[in-house]
Amino acid sequence: MGRYLLRRLVTLPIVLLVMVTVSFFIMRMAPGNPFSAERTLPPEIQQSLDEKYGYDAPLLVQYGRYLGRAVQGDLGPSTKFKDRTVNEILADHIGPTIVIGLGALILSLSIGLMAGIIGAIRQNSMLDYSSMSVAMFGMSVPRFVTGPVLVLLFALHWKVFPVSGYEASFHTWPWAIGGLGVLFVAWRLREWKRSGAPGSANFDPGQEIAAFWIAMLVIATSLIVLLLVTNETLILPSLVLALPFASRIARLMRAGMLEVIHQDYIRTARAKGLTETAVIVRHALKGGMLPVVSFLGPAIAALLTGGLVVEKIFAVPGIAREFIESALNRDYWMALGTVVLYGTVLVVLNLIVDVAYGFLDPRIRYD
Amino acid sequence: MRTRSPLLAGTLVCAALFLTPGCGDDGTTPASDGAGPTAGQDDGSAGGDDSSGGDDGGERVHVGDGGRPSGGDGTSTSAIPREGEALKGFDWSTLFPAGDGWKQFPQELVFNNGAEPDTLDPHIMTGVPEHRITMAMFEGLTGHHPRTLEAVPAVAEWWEISDDGLTYTFHLREGLTWSNGDPLTAEDLRWSWERAMAPTTASQYAYQFYAIKNGREFSDGTIKDFAQVGAKVIDPLTFEVTLHSPTAYFLELTSFETLFPIHRGSFEKHGIQWTRPENFVCNGPFVLSEWRPRDAIVMVPNENYWNRNMVRLTKIVAKPFDDLNTAYNEYIAGKMDWLPDVPQKRIDEVMLDPDYYAWPWLGAYFYRFNTTKAPFDDLRVRQALNLSIDKQSLCLDTLKSGETPATVYVPRAVRDYVDYPTLEGPAYDPAKAKQLLADAGFPGGEGFPDIDLTFNTSERHKQIAEVLSSMWRENLGINVKLRNMEWKVYLEQVRSMDYQMARAGWIGDYVDPNTFLDMFVTDGGNNNTGFASAEYDALIKSASSEPDLAKRGQMLHEAEKILCLEHLPIMPIYDYVKQGVRRSRLQGLQENIRATHPFQWMYMDGPPAQGR
């Protein structure tokens, strides 16, 4: 496992280099330049601008210079937002995208998993049909429709949420982390009392590690839920972003569960007299979730890159729109900067998904 | 629900429109309407294809020429002395007396600026969103009257102009300071101009200095020594500017951002970071208090502003919503007081809003013909296309927002501000158009090749193109294929003359026919039609140095006749209007053709809006 991880991490820079190279040259092939506008600039001013931003050098030289700077962590100036560097713009706008994206992830998982499991357990019931029809609807209606409609209903008509904007305050987080921490300690103490404290013969370090990761997952989820609940501006954008994913997750989960539920080991579990809940939670879920997990990698990536519509409709100062607009603006360094950022995120996410596979499916081994 | 149904309908229609591919708001085309991705820049990107007027034309800031104001709306414009010592001690409060009623209301203005400003550096900025912000925080030697656009005293308390019109002596106010308390003297102006002109600054508006002696040479690097440029400090309160030829609108140039002073200490200490709130030093009515990119810019009054008593607003919040639909929703919810642009997709609903206004704007919407290639190298074909479209019906039935159909290029409303004779082009006449096309060898459109009509992707441009092409099909029997493309690609194709017929828009730089007409001189950088006329070039050239304003207007008039009646390399379609909504409690927002609205005149005469 360790060697596998190492190998994947070593290939990361190579993948990035390929992405940057391809994007660099493709972008320069597109017609127009960062300063082209309806009004043609006098040639001498165009010249000064090209010199200032280094566009007067031959393309290969520019490419070399860019790589040199990028390796040192300097992604260059932005020709559009002239007071800020690409690094600053990325830092300014990555936060909202992550917050909305994570919010959407939690929402889509909770809605999707719930609907999928219910659909599978009560297969071919009214409940199953209706939740799957809703899911079909959620998947096929694009966000630029759901967005305005939800705004109309929740913001303008019922006035429960604001029309737009982005406000994320984290001041409740220390309390939540403290409280959950106390709960975690209490839980471990109780476990140790029952099965053996550290140092005793019965102590199982593997269980401690598992408990730690479960706690981390629970804390992270609770924090994001808390953020959504305490910041009313986040709910509508997260929801609109989540809907198509929730629908897809529901369908995947239902299919995955249906397949697992008819397997022999589930029959065995039932035969030995386990309750239906125990069968589902302890045995069926793990196997049934595999399709969802493999979907999560690309889904998280899509949540981070695909927020353009949501960011526009709700005026969220996120990074997805910088990604698109910088390319349209021919803001070369800015566009490359977003490529580098997204590239890194995607590669790392795919890695995490591959590793998670190993945990969920004992048949998968990495060596 | 009943009372909301129009709203509901509006939004649903909107949602439906979103489905249309290529429509701006789906976000995939932030650039849509000329809205250049260079958002808010020349191309008015501010609004995706919502941007009112649609103009890619470039909603860019305009340099006024204002030397010749037209009187205005009776708000005592004549109270402004024109020049010389008469300006000294001019009492501003006489301009727009407001009484005391406003004082009981909170003086906070939230408005939609339409895009995230590219920069807050006045020397580097180019677009309208940047213009609104920098106008609030900086001030040049002169300012302008919010209604008539006349030059009014600002940093300069008064000025003298030499008889030959070449030397301007500006007398600065005594005791002027920057927002941090540093004194502001003539040396600040000299240094700022040097910085703005320097090739290393690479200001896209450096050409605003070309009127000044050696301004062009210094900014392109042929002259390295700024002492040779016609901008001299006589003493701390006297700044002397020498022009290389008389320029009627020079006092308007000095109210333009590129010629504003900026604070040297702050710039030299912080580099490009000088525009951050913590480093920001300025000399205008407001100072920068917060800058949250893509979220808000907050400005508060500058306590060191020389005319602090005139400034009534206590806080200005500029929101950067480029989704005008969202902005209008915020307006309905009572969160904003002024939208300088409205969503075109909901125009039917917006026009019923009691707060709606539509003011003539200094812009023209037209189509370019590529006159170097068949079939548009034939004048009769161009005339036939022009005569066979019913612009009246286009404006009334399709655009529906007060645009005036245009038969000539220079917008009609310019005549309210400058001395310029009226010109009428030919009216809608399909019979004559048919005849002309037949004369050109295509009776009934037979044998006429299919034409490509190029435009940048935008719902509005598409709509107009569809209406016009159906008129051509009906009246002339010819086929027009619509070709939409991304903004920068479209620009490149027009520039390289790789088109047959192309949409265009132009927003004037200053209130004068010249800003429209001088682009069509032979081989002009913005001509892009192949039009070349020695007679036209001569008229434009002699007009630029003609001191007699009436004669000058006549010359430009003759030039426009050549352009629009004789050669027709372009087909005028309509004059832009600037549409917006503003609360009735927002006072001091005055109509003017440049759609530039200084904040120091504005105040709130009523309680905050409750939303609907």
C-alpha cells in the first residue's frame, strides 16, 4: 500500500506538467489576445502591454519562464485583474467553492443514500417509484432552471433565504469541535472499560485507528452541516449544486444495494437470525456503496469545477467562474493557474477514491 | 401568490430562456455580449448578454468633450462660470440645493456595479465598473456637471487658457490634502502624469495624453526625459500644461481617470498592492473601506476632501453582480437602490417597474459590410439591404425598450449637447430595395449568394439578426446565415476582415460626432470595412483643428453624409438607450448622455426600501 501511494504521488508532477504544457499551447492557439477589445489599441500601447506582461518573447521562452516561476510557486500576474496576482486570486476564491462544494457533497450524500437505500429495501413500492421519479427529475433538469425557480420560491416568495450572496462564518466551529471531541473521548473510555484499555492484553490497536477515522469523518460532516445551518446564504447554492448529484447517487445506491441484497452472504446473515436492520447496516451497505464511491471521485471534482452556474446565479465569489472566464478573457497565466490547481485536486481525489476502494472491497489489493 | 404572478411568470420565462443554447446566463458564456470576458471593459461585458443595450460596443468610459454644454434641465447650469478667475470661490451648494429633509434618513447606497473591477488604479483602468469606483475616490483637475457634463472646478480651483488655446494654467486649491493628510500639490500631478504616461505602466488609455506636447513621444519611449513633456510645475499651487495643438475638449480630458493624481508615497511603498484598503490613499469624495473581490466594494466619505460638506452619503456599497437577473431579484427584495443595467430577458417586467428609467446613451448599434469582397463591394447591394429592413418595427416589436431606430450613424441625442446639424438617412422602402438589387444583377434575389452574418454569441444579437434576416428573405429573397462566435474570436475575424457582414456597436468616448466618425478614416484601426475616401479623411482632419465650433460641426456633418448617404460601408440600426432602475428616494442621479453619475451629488431622501 505504501509503495503504491508513493508511486502515485511521484507521477503527480508529471501529470501536472503534461496538463500545463497542453493547456499552455492550446490556449495560445486561440484567436485574440488578453488586450483585444472592440477598440483597437494603438500599436505602441499594445507593445508596452506585451512587454509588461512578457508576451513579447517567443512562445517557447514564455513557456520556459512560466515553468521556472511556477516551480517556485509563483503563478504569475493576471492580465485581467491587474492589481492581484494569480496566487492571490486563487487564494481569495478557492474558499467559497470548497465550502459550497462540501455542503453540496454532504447534502447529495444524505439525500441520495437515504433515497437509494429506501428504494432498494422497498423495491417496486410506491415509495421506490416516487423517489426514483424525483431522482430522474433532479438529474435531468439543469441548474440554471432549478436555481432561479428555487430563488423565486424560497427567496422572493417565502423569503426564507436571501436571494444571493455568500457569507460563511466559522465562529461556531471551536464549540462543535470541542463538544465532539469530548464525546469521542467518552466513547473510547467506555470501549476500553468494556474490551480492554491500552496496555492490557485485549487491546486492539487496529480498532483505535478505525475509531479515529470514523471520528474524523463524523466531525468533518457535522462541521459542514453546522456551517450550512448557521449560514443561510449557503443553503440554496449548495442545494442547487447538490440536486443532480443526489439523484445520481440515489440511483447508483439503489442499484448497488439491489445487487448485494440478493447475494448468498446476505442470505447467510439473515439465516443466522440477524435483524433486518443489522443485515442492511452491517453487511449490505458496505458492498452496496461501491458504485457510489467510484462515482464520488469524479463527483467531487465536478462539484469543485462545475459550480459556474451556481456561482453566477447566487453571486458566490468562487473559483469555478475564474476557471471559465480566464480562458475566455485570454488571461493566460490565470487560466494556467486554475489548471494547475484543479489538476492537483483531481489527481489527489482520484488517489483517495482508489485507496478507499481497498478498504471497502477486500478483493482489491494494491502492491 | 396572486400579486406575484407577473414575477413568477417573468422568472419562469427566464428559466425557459436559459435553456436556449448560447444564452449568456447559463454561465457558460460570461463573455456573451461583447461582454467581453474582459468584463466590463470596453465590451461592456458587464452583463453577459443581458447588458443593456447589448453593446459590446464597448461600454467603456467616455472622455467627455463637454466644452459645449447644452443647458440641461434648468438646474441652474448657467450658474457655473466658464473659466478664469470667475471660478474662484464658486459656491457648489447652489447647484443642487437639497434642503434639510434628507438628514433624517440613513445615507447608505447599495448599487450593482455590474462586474468585479479589473483594477482600482485610475491610470490602468478601462471599463465602466472601474470608472464608477475610481470616480468616487479620485478627482482630477476638473470634474463634470452631472447633468450637462460641463467642466467644473475640482482639484484646480480655476484655470486660464492662453489665446492660442495651447497653454492651460491650472490654479490648485489651497490646503488640498490626500485622504491620509499629506498635502496635495502640483508636483503630485506632475509625478502622476509621468507615471501614467510611462511605457512601463502600460496604460491602455495612455493616448489620452497625446494632446499634450510630447505626450505621445514620452509614452512610446522615444523621449525619456519627462521635462520635455508639456506638463510643468510652476509653484506648488500652479500647474501648467502645454498642448501640441488646440484641443476643444481638453478640460474634459482632465476630468478623466488617466489624468487623475495618485498618491506617490503609497504607490512607491506598496507597488501593485497600493489599491488594497489598508494601503489606499486618494483625494476624492470617498475612500476605500473594504474590498472583498467578487463580493463588494465599500466606500465611506473622505474626511479630508476639500468639499466634504457637499458629500451626503455615509456609505456606498458596490456589488459586482454580472448576472443581472440576480441583481434585479436583489432589487425586488429591497437590498439595492440602483441598478445601472437591467436584465434584458425580463425587460417586459422591468419596464412596468415604477423605478425604471431609459435615457438616451452615446452609442450606436450597426452592421459592418466588408466592402472589399463581392457582393458587398457593390453600393447598390448595401443600399438594398439597408432599405429593406424595418428598423422601426425592430425597435418597437423586438427590442421594446425605447431604442430609437437610426438612419444615420451618429446618435441623435448628441445634438442635445453639441452644435451638430440634423441628418436623415433613407427610410424603409422595400420596393426601392428590390429595384436596387435587381439593378445590381440579382432580380428577386436570384443568383444572390448566401451571406454570412457574423456576431458574438448573445441572445440579443441573435434575436436582432433573426429578425433582420427574415426581413431580407421576405423583401429581397436572399438568404442570410447567422454565424455566432465567442467574443475574442469575433473581434479577430472583424479585425482581419474575415467576414461578409458583421454586427458592431460603438460607444462614444466623448460627446462629439468626431468620436464616431474618426474611426472610419482610411485604414483607421477601427474601420474594418475597407471603406476609403480621401474626401472623408480630409473633412475629419480639418474638423479636428477647426476652432470655430459651428464650422467644425458642419464639416463633420458633411463627413457623415459621405459615410451614411453616399458610401454606406455600415448599416445603422439603432441608437442605444441606457436602462436602469433606481429607488425614488435616491436623489442626485442625473440623466446624461454619457451615463456617468458622480456619487458626491447623490443622497437618500426617504427611508430604506422594504422589498416587495
